[in-house]
Amino acid sequence: MRTTLWALEGLEHILFGSGRRVARRNAWTAVLEDRRRADARHEAESYLASAARPKASTAT
């Protein structure tokens, strides 16, 4: 039984090996894009929060 499993895993590796690499690369690209969007969202939120704060009066 174990030999059959190893043979099927070997065949799967040969047939789908490059597909897994592509899927892994696509997943990593998606992670990087999500991080970029999160950084942009954080920057926009910080900008909007600072714009919404009342300006301190410099006149005395």
C-alpha cells in the first residue's frame, strides 16, 4: 500500500510540480499586494485623521 502511495505522489510531483510553483508565486504576489494596500490605507487614514484635527491657534 505504501509503495502505491509513493508512486502516486511521485507521479503527481512530475505532472503538477510546475503548477505548484506558479500557485506559490501567485500567492506570494497576492500577499505583497495586500501589504501594499494595507500600507496605503494606513497612510490615507493617518492623513485624513490629521486633516480632521482642529488647527491649534498661534495667535495669543
